[in-house]
Amino acid sequence: MPDTKTGPDVTGLYFELFNEIGIISQLSRASFEARLPDGMVLPHFSVINHLIRVQDGRTPLQLARAFQVPKTSMTHTLAGLEKRGLVEMRANPDDARSKQVWLTEAGRTFRDEAIASLAPDVTEISDALEPDEVAEMIATLARLRKRMDAARD
């Protein structure tokens, strides 16, 4: 009996999945960035969102690894956030050579306002998918993300 989890048909199916996710990512990024304040881009929001989701106090190196970007890129992103008062850098009590990134109240407010700014976009597409369908997709995509995240470690 052939293995139904491998082969060109299955590979093509998974490619289609990743292709659709990629296209949705591009479309949603452009839409979201259009609603962010001038000078802010998705990586700025993503770092703040990550710190809220997993807890702030991460080092720049931990963030760079989480986002799979060079530390210099993360340092640049963090400098922009710090300049805007959305994060603050504090000495790492466990390692005097490094710093930790902490959200400010302005950073938390920025995230909430950015998410709220999506309401018109959500309204525009909400007729395409019912909330229960969205919840089901989130669960499925979260399972895929966790599997892929574990595979990279």
C-alpha cells in the first residue's frame, strides 16, 4: 500500500498550502502597514506582539533567533522601537554583557491600537468566512506553526 503522506501529489498539496499562506501574508502585511503610523512597519509591530505573547524581558539575541533574522537587523528594529518609546532596554541581571527588552505602556497601547485599526479590513472580508471557520483555521495553523517551530530547534 503506498504511503499517502509522501509523493509528488502530497508535496504539491503542501506547496499550495504554503503558497496560499505566503500570498495571504503579503496581502495582509500591505494592508496592516498602511494602517500603522508613519515610519512603522510590520517588523516593529511583530516584535511588540511577540513580547506580549511570550513575555517581555527577552534579549535582542533571543528575539533575533525567534524571528530568524541577524542580530544586527533585530538591533536596528529595537532601536526604532526604543526611539519611539515603545520599548526600553535594561541591563540583563543574569549577564552584564547583554540587555533585555521591556515593553512600555506606550508599546502595549500601540499594539492594541494597531489591532483595533484592522476593524475596517475585517469588516470588508468577514462575509467570506464565518467566525467558527476562522477559529478552526487558527487552531489548524497554530498546530502547523508549532510543528514547524519545533522542527527548527
